[in-house]
Amino acid sequence: MSNKKMSNKNKRLSYQADSSDGFGVLRDRPTDWESHIAAIAFRFNQEYKGTAVDLPDEVKAMPIYQERLSGLLQSKLTSPFWQLAKPQKNQRCLDIGCGVSFLIYPWREWDAVFYGSEVSTAAQEVLNARGPQLNSKLFKGVQLAPAHQMLYEANQFDLAIATGVSAYYPPEYWGAVLAEAKRVLKPGSFFVFDVVDPDTPLAENWAILETYLGSEVFLEPLEKWKQLVQDAGGKIVKTLPGEIFQLWKVSF
């Protein structure tokens, strides 16, 4: 599928968001994070609600789409953050862009205190409804907030994680996220997040599929992300490669 087709599709998606939902276009207003975040929230609200997306036949024919239907793709997208920084008993942990993390990862086994931050109202509502039923002691709720505006006090957390999030934002936005993570983390604590490795065989096709599903993926060189970490006063202390994402453990 050509880059021209991707570009045209991006424009069409952005136009639909502008005209039907009041969302802006990040490319036209690069500092207007709110409209971009709202478009991402809209996409994932639809996904959590099970709303089908009408895709062209050439996208449905892509092997990566077939893997998505079969469930095989999910394992390739999952970044096992616990392999780089396993939540410890009684640690306060912040999951940024958490989705339904508390329901699918072994937080109760880790016995770690869970705080979440999300832009999807559908994910927030599900987790806030079911989280206390699983463990009201460990589950401390999910805030509806973007990653660059965390609704928490400074030096509050022992660990912060953000998996499957950075791909949907340009690097300059992630610079603001790194600054917020640094603010809410206790000194010497870690921020574990993943970035798309554009050199992996699956990265480009996954980006195409995601664009058609409603969220543009930013395929940026890893060196650009590394420079962002350095500019934020961080240091990458450990990495874990995956089939699409590379997972980083960062200290400040």
C-alpha cells in the first residue's frame, strides 16, 4: 500500500474527526494537543465498545489484519514491562494510558498499589467499575487525563509505566510526558515505556492498519526518542526488544 494512499487516508480520518466530533488536526495546529488526544480517545472508545470499523478490502487482505482477527497480533503488541521493572509489594505504581490493565495483568499477585490515567472514557468507566471488585485495597482508581497533564502530586509514585501509548503521539508531545513522569515519580524511581522500532518488519504494516482503524502512528527513528529522554534528564538503563515495540527502562 503506497504512502500516498496512507496520506490520503490520514487526511480523510482527520476531516471526519473535525466535521463530526469537533476534533482538530494536529498537523495543522501542532501545539493543539487537546484535539489530537480527543481523536485518539474517540478511536479507543469505539474499540472498547466493540464498534466495527469499515475497512477497505485491501486492508482486510493484509496478513497483519488477519493476525488481529485471530488474536495473534495482540501478543506481538504486548510489552512485558514487568520484565524490566516488576511492581513490588506496596509500591505505588502509575499506569499511563492504562486501558484495562488492572483486569488483565497480575497486579494482585504483585500486591502493588495501582493508579491509572486514561483518555478513553469507556476504559476508565470499565476499570473504575470492576477494579474495586477485584481488589479495593490495591486499586486506587483511574483518572480521566492526558499523559502530559497527570492529576497527581509530585514525588508520589515508585514506578510509572506507559505501554502502547507513545506510538500515537509525535516525539515533541512525548517530551512533555517525560517531564510529567519525572515530576510525579519519587527520586531514583523508574519510568518504563515502549516506542515503536520502525526498523522491525511489522512496524510499517501495523502503522497502516492503525491509521485505517482511526489512529495515526508516528514512525520515528529510535535515536530521536533517545534524544528526548536525554533532553528530559533521563537515562535509559535497560531495553527489551519486541516484534514491533522496544521497551525502555528510564531513570531520572
